[in-house]
Amino acid sequence: MNEANVDTWLEGCRKQDSECQRLLYRHFYNYALSIGLRYAASKEEAYEIINDAFVKVFTRIDHYKRQGPFKTWLGRILVHTAIDRYRALCRARTHERIEEDLTAVECAPSALDYLYHEDLVNLIQQLPAAYRLVFNLHVVEGHTHEKIAEMLGIQSGTSKSNLAKAKEKLKRLILITSLKE
């Protein structure tokens, strides 16, 4: 295949010609796969990166101004798509960590079964200010320790330590409350 074919396919893609899209995809598939595999944790993830990137290519084909080779432009889109995917996975992992943090607080044997929302809020309010602040910023708001450290002017290690201490104190408070019931 030569550059004239690629130019023809690109023109067809601008007109949303599915056959030109298919030919362009097939022509650059191995190149795209080589980039996708470098950034992905598995072949399946690489395939998803490639497909997402080509969707971007086909929907944003007018952004390609032919100031350099199409292959270079495609490569940048593949890398940015992989980065976008990584960021999305990080957000999902952060969400999972929040759920894990909440689960860790909830793991006292059936203690939360006896608490109402208002009681739990009251228990959180009993935490020392530094612990309460970090607990809310991390568990409730979902901020990273680095972001919390930046916001509060502390070290990220201090944030992590305060969170661990807050969880431990909450577990004790929940257990004490459940024993009173």
C-alpha cells in the first residue's frame, strides 16, 4: 500500500465511507496494536484502546490537517487514548478504594446494623479534627492522599496515618456503641 491509498481512504473517512474506514483500520491495525500492547495490561485491553482510538479518528478526522504523516497523528491518538483509559481506571480504583474504606469501617461484627445515619455522623464528629478532616476528604469526598496533603499543607504520609488512626478510632467507637445497645 502506498501513501496515495491512505490519502484516498482518508478522504473517504471524511465522508464517513465505511469501506474506507475499514481499509484504513486494517492497514494500520498492526501499528496500532504495537502501541496498544505497550500501554495495556492485556491483549483485550489493547484491543479496547485500539477500537476507542479508531472511533476518535473517525469522528475527529477533520482535525487531521496533513501537516505530518497520518501514522504519527494516529500514534498520538493511540497514546492519548491509552492515557485516558488509565485515568479512567484510576478513578474507578479510587472509587473501589472508597468502598473498601467504607467496608473496613463497617466490618465490626454487625455494629453498623444497630446504628442510624445520624449516629454514624455523631461518631465521625467525635474524631479529632485532623482525623475527621482526612477521613471525610478521603472516604467521603474521594480525594487522594497527595491531594489532601496539598490541600492541608501536610505530607501525604501524615494523611495516610491520620486516615488509619481515624478508621481505628471509628471501629472502637462503633463497637462501644453497639455494646451499649
